[in-house]
Amino acid sequence: MKLYDGGRAPNPRRVRIFLAEKGIDVPLEPVDMAAMGHKSEAVTTRNPLQRLPVLELDDGTILAESVAICRYFEELHPEPPLFGTGPLGRAQVEMWQRRMELHFLSAVAQAFRHIHPAMKEWEVPQIPEWGEANKPKAIEYLHMLDRHLADSRFIAGENYTIADITGLVGVEFMKPARLEVPAELQNVKRWFAEVSARPSARA
């Protein structure tokens, strides 16, 4: 088993944090994304979308997409449960994970990819207006999340889950996207301080 890893990029970070929370050690194959290593033949033959991370199993089976990889490991190692427990708990985690991914992390990523000068060779065509349009979307979502976190320790309830992992990397990704968490969002700041202090956040 081998995990083709992309360093500090959000999706590889999500999988590494997940594995750290589970206490699972998977051999990493580092890929230098800054040098366009994700477009190499080694990655492309395993994932034609040229995205990381990519998990290669011992029998040669390939899994791409960060959440799919995390679900695989959740099935193999169900404790601690990071996708929720019971029908309602799993549905709630799925709901919040989707929200965090589609309405927050994606908006931050679009702002970064379409505005940052370093991304000109990655995002063709780079459309700065689209990047700017996504900035208020990310902030608007954080306002909603702040209201939710007034009554919830973690994003999907009282237990840390993959929704928190997605949120953590999304907030971290705001810096290169030239965004800031508004000062008045104290519940988001409280939550972020807690999740970023977990040992897994250093993975």
C-alpha cells in the first residue's frame, strides 16, 4: 500500500489528518506539486484527473478522491468513528461534510486558484473575477457556521469528525487565498483553536 501525497495542499492534508486521528501509518510517496509532479506519468497513469492524493493498494487497485480514501480506512479501522455512528449520526456527518466541502472549502479554493499569481499555470484560464466572486461566498458560509457552532462543540455535533478535518484545512487555506476569518466570528475561532491544537493537525 502506498499513498501518493501532495504535501500542504488541502486534500492530501485531509487524508493525512484522518490517518493521524486513526493512528494508521501508510507509506507516503511524496509528489512535488510546485514542480507539477501531479502531472507526471506516475500520477497520471493512476489518476487521469492528475489530482492528489492517490492511494495504491497492494493488489494495484487505485483509490482517488480524499473522502473516498478516508471512507476506505474508516471501514478497515472503525475506531474512532470519524464518519459518525448510527443512521442519524452518519447522516449528520455526511450533511456537514458536504456543506463544508461544497460551500466553504471549494469557495476558498476557487479564490486561491483564480487569483493567486502562482496558480496561472495550474488554472487555465485563470479568471480573477471568479476568484473574487468566491471570497464573499466563503465568508457568508462562515457566518452561518458561527451561528451553528454557538450550540455545537464540533461541526457535526459533540464528536470530532471528517467535517472538522475539512473545515480545518479550509480555514488554513484562507491565508494563501488572502482571506481572513472575521473577528466577530468568535464561535468559529473557538472551534478552530480546538481542532488546530489536536496532534493530528500537524500531519
